[in-house]
Amino acid sequence: APALPAEDVEWAFSLTRDNMKEQYIESGWGWKDYDKRDELFHERAWFVVARSTEDKTLLGFVNFRFDLDEQIDVLYVYEVQLTTETRRKGLGRFMMQLTQLIGAKANMQKVVATVFKENRSSTAFFLQSLKFTYDESSPCMTDTENPDEYSYEIVSKRLKPMGQPAAP
């Protein structure tokens, strides 16, 4: 994240806050600017950024990290954010396809994301458009007795068979 120009950092944070603050508050997770900044611009964070070909205007981004989740190498998507004008035009799908390719090239076993249950368009985007499934660590899979106690689900897509060893 430190490689992002300062103006891009501010733009990415503002877009995330504008798009997500209310959802975080409604989910019960709450919103604190400094916590979200720390998460977005963590030293291990990476970005796929989309710009207009005409005037280089910023259009959207995917924020992710390479991580180890229960001994499985994963690419964890923290944010997929688009400006209002660019939604539902294929840009989010394209950026996520690039992100999946990056994960595969880096020998990750799966791509993982967290979605708020109330964000039906995000859930449909991952499950229907991108063909993700509910991850085995998702509350709907791990706590089948109390699924309504959670405001989120975890979704994932395998990049390679689980029997293959994790990257060194």
C-alpha cells in the first residue's frame, strides 16, 4: 500500500467510507476511520486499481492480502469498491478475475472474501457472477444452529485442489 500515490490513498479511503460506513454501522461492527485506514493501507495490502483510459480518473479498486488461513494459502479480498457510475458494467468482475489470476500465479489455494448478509448485491456478485461458494469457515457452515446471529458470511473460490501443498 505505501506505493500508492497520496491522492490515490485518500480517494480509496473516501470511496470505501462513502460506500461502506453505513453498512458497517448497521452490521454491528461499527466504523472507525483510523481502523479502516489501518486495514486498507496495511503494509501487506495490495491493490488492483482501475482508471479511465481517457483522463486517468480513478474508477475502482480491489484491496487484498496474501494470507495463511488455517494452514491454507489464501488471497483474502478486503474490499471491492467502485464509483457509482461504474457499477454493473463488468469492471468489478474484471478486477476480481485479475485478482484471482494473481492468486493463482502466487500459488494461493483459494480467494476468500467477507460479505455482509444485508448487502444482497455484493452477495449475488460473489456467489452468482463470480461463482464463489460459502466457505467452510463461514458462520452459515460452522454455526448452523444460530446463523441469524451473524451479520456476515465468508465466501471463497478454490484456485487449486486442496491436496496440493501450500507454497513455501
